[in-house]
Amino acid sequence: MSIFDLFAKIEQKPAPAAVSWIVAGLGNPGAKYESTRHNAGYMALDLLAEELKTPVNRLKFKALSGVGNLEGQGVLLLKPQTFMNLSGESVAEAAAFYKVPPERVLVLCDDVALPIAKLRVRRKGSDGGHNGLKNIAAHLHTQDFPRIKIGVGGPPHPDYDMADWVLSRFTNAELKDLLPACKQAAEGARIVVTQGVDAAMQRLN
């Protein structure tokens, strides 16, 4: 193959779609936190990445990231590595770089107010005491970004320390319900990007 043939082949290769959406799965990095309640967002994002055949392994924006194509739209898949309470640093940096507005920043996260495996899609709203959402809102300077919340259940009694609870691991029985819910959340992310938040709310809420 001549150098001219090589250049012609490069030119024929379709250009990757520009990033128009960010889907961020929230959690804490490291083996210590795998399968903990706070990492439900990571779990859902991993399933979405698998579905899109998009490796999320590039270290950028203080996160593991990968750019996938969803029906012609470029989607940045993001797993912040800042730890939960500083998730906004990563999300805002990526949003600024790609000039993605908050209404196209979709966050997948856990929710202790929902029963195990219950999903809730919201166009915007308060952080509900979730420190990851709180930090993202602070860095984006708005609460007007969509989110898919994955129910992880509440602590067994009122005196239970909430930090200990969200860092506790799911039981095997809980995981049997949670994994299908994370798959549904991944499908919900696909619907939000391709059909809009309302369509996802009708399907999942």
C-alpha cells in the first residue's frame, strides 16, 4: 500500500460524533468500595458502557472516561475518580471542555430514599442530601440537570450512621434485584439521550 492509499483510507474513516451528552455514573474508586450502595451509579454506567462497546478507561477530567456513539450522538461516559463528595469537579470540567449544557449532563446515582431496585428519573431537582449531586450542582451552578436515581434502600434503623450505610455492601439477595435495575437505568440513559427525559420518565418511573 502506497502512502497515498494510506491517506485515502484515513480520509474515508468516518469522524467520531462530537460529544453532545455526558452520562456520569457516581461512586467511589477502588476495590474497597466495589458493590457498596454508593457505587450503584458506577454499576449502571459499566452496563451502559458494555452495551455501547465503549471502554471507560481513559484517565481524563479526574475520571475514567470513554466516548461512545448512541444513535449518531457522541456521549461521554464518565466515572469520576474524585470520591463521591467531589464528583462535581470532574463533571464540570468535562462539561466545560465539551461545552455541554447542564440539561445534557445525565447523572446516574444511588438513592437511600428509594427501596432496593426502584428507579426514579428526574429532569432536575434538589440533591435530597446526596453529596455527589450536591457537589455537581455547586460546580455547574444549577440543579437543572437530569438524573436517574437507583434505589439502594434506607438504613435498618434511625440511629444507623448514614455514611456507614451508603458504604456498606449489598447482600447477595439485594444484588439479585439491583443488577436488573442497574441494567434498566442504563437503558433509561439511552432513552434520555435519544428520546428525551419525558420518555424515560414514562418508561421507568
